[in-house]
Amino acid sequence: MNNIIRILGTNIKNTVSKQYDFIESNAVEIRLRVNSPILIKSNKREFFLEETTKVTKKDIDDTVSNITKNSIHAFEKEIRSGYITVEGGHRVGLGGDCIYEGNIFKGFKNITSLNIRIAREFPGCTRNYLKYFMNSNKNIYNTLIIGPPLSGKTTFIRDISVNLSDGIKFPYFEGCDVTLIDERGEISSVFNGVPQMYVGRRTDVLSYCMKKEGFFMSIRALSPKVIISDELGSKEDFEIIQYALKSGVNIIATAHGFGIEDVKKNIYMRSIIENNFFDRALILKSSKSPSVAKEVYDFQRNKVIFNDVG
């Protein structure tokens, strides 16, 4: 939390500090919007701080200056992705007046809102589901992790990376080489080139790397047994998944959606699923239960093999 408090503008730092204990224990987002009160969100509730006190443009500018250490141009690449990662792995989403050159987004002229997404580690959150990721011969299933926003997809695959990399006691698995393709730098929460979150001792991280280059580079040079990747859904994903599977590499990746049929609304994901590239899908519950599975579906047997009705 100290990393978050440190970046806030002076006028709002004290207001947020009054909720230090709640934010440290429960909050998932701190939202700053010009002319609105500070909004704190947890998985179970949200509330405004001191509703009569509104965030000003100066509060936003001061916070951005603190985040970038008064050198916003040094963060242009991240800003073009719509966010900046700060120490501790927390990600600050940006809103405001967008700048384009032709059809290419270049950044923001005026930043008017910030969404500070609080990075958390939940070691062991996948423990109850590890048995669904491998068979009795310790072969790993190609698995698609499906979930809506704030369902804990990133946290879930981070913990999967740790367990497959370090090994597990039950079901016993010695551990293997893992490549983590962290296209947006949020799985390992890279800051100044150093992962802020633990992802496993046999894990190689390709941060801010496009999936296509990441898959090809890792297979050719890093020799992973498993590639773990963030969200699929683009036109190129069919080709790179097919290439990886033909190379004998297992894949665990995420997809945005509330279930398999929802994911298949994306024509590229439908093609991937219908071509049987994945053996299983694990669907996460809504944001009120982050990193908790709702069901596990086996594509090979065409049936649900785990269902949490709670």
C-alpha cells in the first residue's frame, strides 16, 4: 500500500490514507475522476470517500507526475497501452483526451481519470483445481481459463505458473520449464524490468511481448514444456496456438467471457475451440469470488467434470 500512497497527489493522499487498513486488506481499485469523489472498490462493495470533496484536475496531474517522476515521455510506450505499471506491480489505467496520428493511438493530451488496480498475490488459490490440469501420467492438459473482468484470471494463471514451475505435492508433479508471455506486463507485474510478483523458479518471462513473437521465440530458444499466456482472441491466435501444439508444447491461456458459448461469440476463439486446440476449459466465477472456479469442462469427453453449485 505504501507504493500506492506514495504516488497520490498531496491533496488526496491524506483522504485515502484514512482508509489504509481497508484498502490494504480488501480494495481492488481506487478510482480518481475529475469532479467526482474518490471511489474505493472491493470485490464485495464500493463507496465514495468524503463525498463533498471532489478530485480536481490538479490532483490527477500531480498523481501522474508522481507516477512518471515528471518524465511522462519516458512512459509513452505504456501509455499507448492505456496504463502505467508502478512499483509493487499495481497498474494505473488512464482516461482522458485521446491523441491519434491517422488511425494509430499515440496517447493522451489531458488525463482526467485514473484507475489504480491493486495487484495482489493469492498463493495457493489454484490448489483445489490442479488435478484438472494433468492426467495420471502427469501430462498437462491444454487449458483455457475463462472469466469476466475482475474474476481473477490474471491471479489464477500466475498461481498456475508457480505450481507448474516449482512442482506440487498432490497430485505429485516435479515441476517443468514454463514460459510466461506477459503481453501487458500484469501477470508478473514487471516494474523497471523486475517482476514484482513471484511466478516460479523455472519460469522465463517475456514481458510486453506480442503473443506471436513470444510463442515463436520461446519455442525456438527457451524450450518450455508449457506456455502460459494472457487473453486470446485476435486473428493471429489460431496460427500461433496451432504452431505451439505441433511443436509439442502445452498451452494454458485466458479468454474473456462468462462461459464457453460467450467466448465463442469471438469468431477467432470459436475457430480455436471448434478445432479442438484445447482439452479443457476452466470457467471462473464472477468478481465477487475472484480466482474461484465455477466449472471445468472436458472438450474431449464433451462434459462438465467439475461444477461448483455454491
